[in-house]
Amino acid sequence: MDGGPGMLQVTDRRRHARFEMVCPVLLRDKPGRLIFRGRSADVSPCGVKVVGPPPAAVSVGMDVWLEMKMSNPSPTGPSRRRIKVPGFVRRVSDIGDWKSVVIVSETDLPLEVFRRRG
């Protein structure tokens, strides 16, 4: 955004593009207790935005396990697969009556997350 001389310029600070993807998501604390159930809204190689109804027993900085149940891109084998990666909560916000939780994964999400079933 260019506001002219002396004005603040805002640029997109995302390191990776986001892709719309909807699948069931569970967030668990490090000991494995379920703390939030929702669905993905979008994903990038290093994180996921999850939305769902409260209560969301999560807080910024919390270490979590992100579990996603998604379509298997392989034409053979089961139609669904589960991906589980460690991460931490970057942001928690309200979206109407629901919560939005942004998770940054400690490792990049597997590339098959971004492939469609063939």
C-alpha cells in the first residue's frame, strides 16, 4: 500500500503462499489431551489456520500436536490419511461465535498435503 511520502507502507509478510483446504483438525497439547476440534481453513508449507466452535483451550505460544485427517492423493490405498506434526500456536482470534487458531508447524508439512487425489 503506497500512501505517498511519509506514509507507512504495508507489505505482505508471509513467507509462503496459502492454499484453501478444508479437512477435520484436532489440536492436542504435548501430553496428548484434546484441546481444540475444528477444520482447516487454509494451509501453507509451515502452518495451518484452524477454525471451530469454542471452547478453545489454547493460548499463544502453546506447544501443540496438529492432527489433520485428509484425502489421500494416491489413487490406491485408503481414501483418507492422518498427518500429525508438532507446532505452536501463533495467534488465536474470534470469528463471530467461532475461534480461529493459527498453528506454525515445527517442520514443514509433507508435500502430499498439497496434492489432490488422482
